[in-house]
Amino acid sequence: MIAFLETTGDRHTQVVGGLTALERRIRELAKAGATKAIVAAAPVDIARPLPIPVEYVAAGSAAPEGAQRERADVIAGVELVDEAARKQAEWALIRRMNKSFEGPVDALINWRFSMRITRVLARRSLAVTPNHVTIVAILVGLLAAGLMAHGGWAWIAAAGVLLELNSILDSCDGELARLRYQYSKLGQWLDNLSDDIVDNVFIIAAGHACGGIWAWLGLAAACGRWLVSIVTYISVYRATGTGDIFAFRWWFESGAQSVDDVYDPKALTTWLRSFGRRDTYVFVWMLACLAGFPYWVVGHGLLIAAVNDALLVLHFTVFRGRR
């Protein structure tokens, strides 16, 4: 399919979500299946290579026969007639950057913060990448663990708030990647591994803050969770060659199911899964920390580890039985 893009004046040069309107439309059309773009407008300097070849022709030129006519100055259904329209289009676009299979806390609370942070970050230079956001999130999460290990209500409460900030930033990196088409395998691995590292170090720190047998329980919970993560990553990498943890399927899930099928909001299993979704349990951990009850973090982490380890044993037992 050849896409023929038209515009009015220089509207296609307006920056929406960190990219010019023209670049965004070209990338959107390429994702939709276009193999070439013909642009009836003045050329725009685009820093990154585009996924399809682009040819510029004089404004007002007729569309080639068979080409699909598109507007280069319409983003998220909004025509970029002025600054107010540009802002409207930008926010409408950012609101689409959430995952379709997000957890309940992300869907109800976290997006209100993460998308506003993403909007600010998107206006910065392309040198500020999603991986940079992930690294900052890791540092915030490790700082939270350090405060937790210090003990005392004020430190523990601050630790809970910082961990929730880490969770919000964990949404920002993905939103920014989708918004600016800055995907990478490194980013995928970094994003998933950072969650495991931060959460498990935080559980260990909570055990240390509680003291006594809780320190050993926190260590056991972290080790149990790491075991599941390592096995899951190895399984996903062997099957897909990526670090996409959402590609993992338990024995009771069809290998042909998409992520949206697995996390169907109408399914009971999706709501049961939500109790183990990171956005949910991190929010609950924050509330427990604010209440001065870090024991919940250790106990809940141990429960998640026990359930997942049991599922893992069943998973490989069932697959071994099918051979």
C-alpha cells in the first residue's frame, strides 16, 4: 500500500508527543501496512531512520492512482489547526499509550501521574530515552529499599511512597517507548528485570526492618520469586528469543492466545491475577508501609512466591506428563 499524505501549510511540522506530525503519521501508516509514503509538502528533517521510504512532491500535487490519501496534519483524530488543537491531539495520543492489559491500579490511579510525566518527558530531546527512565526508576526503587532497611515508621512510610513512585515510572518508560516508537530488546529486558530486582530487594529490606524470623522469611520470599522469574525468562527466551514476560503461558493457557485474550477483563482469572500484578501489590505495600506494618510486605511477598512456585511445579509436571 502506498500512502499519499497531504497537509495545510506547515501543520505537518508541529511536534506532537516528541515527534513531528509528519513523522508520527508515517510511522503509524507503516505500522498499518504501508510500504511507501508520498508527501505533498515541504520536506521535514527527521533524525531517525523511517521504517518505509518517503518521497516528497510539491504541495497540491495529485495523488498517484491507487494510493491511499491521508492527512499529515491530523493526529488522534484532531486536525492541528492551532496550538490548542495540538495540545488536545497530544493528550488524546498519550491517553492511548497505556497497555490494553494493564492492572487495576494502573487503570484507575497510576495513569493519572504516569501519563503527565510521560507528556513532559516526550517534549524533551530524543536523547532522553525510555531506558533512561527505567534506570531512574531502578535507582528510586533501590533507594526505597534502603530506607525500608533503615527501619522506623518515617523511613518505612517514605520507602512505601518511593516504591509507588517506582511503579509509576515503570509505566512511564513503556508509555514513552510506544509514544516515540523507541522500542529495543535491551529496553524490554531492562524493564522486566528491574521489577524483579527492585521488588525482591525491597522484600529483603522489609524483612530486615521487621527483624528476627521475618528477616529469613523475607529472604525466602525473594529467593522463591527469583526462582520463578529465572525459569520464566529462560522459557520465554527459548520460545521467542525475547524478554517479553507476557509471552509466557501456563499449562492451562493456549499457546495461541494473545496477551489481550489471557488478560481479558471479563474473565475471572484476570481478576484473580490482578492480586499478583505488580501495580496492585506495590500499591498495597505502600499502604502497609504508611500504616507502619512492613510485616505485610514480607508476608504478601512470601504468599506470592509460594503460589507461583507451586504453579511452576504443576506447570512442568503437566508438561512432562504430556510427553
